[in-house]
Amino acid sequence: MGAALKPLLKRLAAGSPAALPTLDLDFLAQTYRVSDGAGGMSSVAFADLITFTRSSAAWRFNASGVLEQVAANQPRFDYDPVTLQLRGLLIEEQRTNLLLQSGDPLHTVWGKSNCSITPTSVMSPFGAAYKHVEDNTLNPHILSQSITLTAGQVVTTWRAIKAAERTTVRGQISGATTVTSVDFNLTTGQASTGGVMISLGDGWFLCGATGTVTTTGTYVSRFYPIVGGQGTYQGDGSSGFYLTVAQCEVGSFMTSYIPTTSSQVTRAADVASVNTLSPWFNPTAGTLLVDYTPIGYPAATGMRVASLSSSGSELFDIVGANGAVTAGPGCNVISGGATQADLYPRASTAPTLQNYRIAAAYAANSFAASANGSVAVQDTAGTVPTINQMLIGKGCFGGQLNGYIRRIRYWPRRLFDNELQRISA
């Protein structure tokens, strides 16, 4: 054991329930504490402990529920626009908004079939809204934009919408084949199969539709009102619904808004890590607790929430979901390229969009994990990998969280299984 680590453990009798963590990253309280190497804890600034990069600007909701831009290489602490409560450190993968003039439905790039778009004084979390107004013909009344898609892509299109006279809106990606078609009930907040509605408060919803492209070609992202379940109906020349921004992105779920004007825009991935392990880390035994909330699961690549890792060959990985997104959350341990442990305390239940707390412990021939207070699962054989950094919202071998990191805590000993169950509850 290194000399710097010994003072940390002097006060910790083996198995002591009073053992204190040596790293505590509280992204909700925005306080960051790390061992001082002498048995105490020091408070430090985010940037003094965490290396954070994102090679582009990105957007978040601030404490007032207003959408605002965050500069490149700056973390996003995102707030719920309804409750105004901090949701945590937002970590997202790279995405591109394929739609042009995403915030200006008046622009000619948006096709208007049997409808018009009118500016209003109605406010949304994205600013002043527009009204989609149907004409007085017996037709679908469609606002749309063309995009090019490739066979095999999983694509999500979404728009911020609020009911006016029309209370049900259909969202589609359609062309040579219909990729997806979803009906959104703006009164009940319910979407048909393949759709998601997220409340923004004051009657506003993010309405998203996801589908898989079967044929490469030109498609349209479109939203239009329906009456009696039908898109073709007799308009009255004045009825409609309110709308603001729109996005179409390759991926199986909605991510944060990426504004565009005359060209598509890419938001880079958020990358965060702790690269200095001394004096808080114990290489022979320890416990990591991660508190997080996902916003969506990748279709096939799986999700990694945090990782104690080294140069791409060894890791202690907190898993949000496996590659098929059929099991999770849990923990993987790999050393020297060989799997030492696969621990899924809730393996029979596919993960959902809820808050999770995973506690995972390690020591030679003694690994265990608990999720949201579940009985800990164990593996009693295996080698502890060599570690030189902690990745936040990412795995050493790929896979990334899309969601909010709320808190990360580390103890320099292998907590008992009942302690894992208690701290993850």
C-alpha cells in the first residue's frame, strides 16, 4: 500500500459502517470533495479535479427554465424547465440536427402544404411560438422538410408543440417508405407506438418519433394536425396548433436541441474524466457509487455510465445497459483483456428512463454490485485491473451515457454487500 494512502485508512477499521468516502462529486449540490491525504476531505472547484471537453457549443435549460447556449469545453448543468430543479451534469453523445432553419418555420426550406405559419406572442421554453394554421380545403395540412437518409439508420424526429384548436398532431418521417408515424395527444400527453412526449410545462411537449430506415433515399420530416384519427379532413381556415423548434437526428431517442440556420449542425460529445487518482484511490480494494438518470438508450451499442480504467485494455465499468439494451444496470470487470466479472443485479429487467444508483465493489476474488437497493450479486473469482483514471459518462471500450450524472462517490475499501445495498437504495 502506498504511503499516501495509509493516512486515509487509519480511521477505517475493516468493515466499519462509519467509513467515509475519499471522493465525493455532487453535481446536484455542485460541490466536489476529495481526500486531503491525511484523513480529511478538501473542497475543490470542478475544473481543479475534472477534465471536461466538448469541441462545440451546446444548449441547456438554465435555473430559470430558459434555453441558453453553453460555450465549447464548458460543462452543462441542466435544469428541468417545469420544476426548475437541477437534473445534474448533462452528458450526451455526438449528434447532428439534419433539419435546416430549425427554429424558423417561416423559412422557405419548410414546405407548407395546405397550411400557413403565423408568428404569435405565445411563449415557450424556446422563445416566442408560431401557429400552424390549416387552410379551408379537404386535405392534409402539412409542414415538412426534406432530408436524405441511409438504409439501416435509426432516426428520431421531434418538435416542440402545444395544443390550440387542434389537440392531436401526427409526426412522421416518410418517403419511399414510412420510417415512422406517431400520433401525439396534446391533451393527455400520450403518444402512439414509437413516440415519446416530454412535458415542458404550460401545455408544451417535446414530441418525438423514432424509426428505422429500410431504403436509402429522400424523406420528409413532417408534423400536421389530425381530426378523428385522419390527416385528411375539411379545414376551417383558422384552426391549428402552436409550434417552435424542430430536430431530426440519427439515434434512437431525442437529445438536447441543436439550433441550425442554413446548414446542418453537429454537437460534439461531452467528455469528462478524473485523471489524478492520488490520494483518494485504493488500487487493491474499493467501492464506486454512481447516481444517474438516462435520457435514452442507444439501439445496439449499450451504455456506460462511469469507468475506472486504464489505456483501453483494463477497466471496472459501471454499465447502464448491455449492448442489446435488455439487461442492466450493472458492472463489468476486465483485466488483461479477460473478463473477471459480469454483475447484473437486475439482469431480468430491461432498463427504463428512471433514476438509478449503482454501487459496485472490488477486491481480489471478491466483486459485488447492487442497483437501487437490490440484493448484491457477487463474483468470488477474478483479478483487480490496473487503473489510472476515472471516466465520467463513458466506458473505456466505448459506450456512453446519454443523461444526467447526479453524484459519484468512492470508498477506498470493498464495502460489505449489505452496505452496497444500503448506499444504492
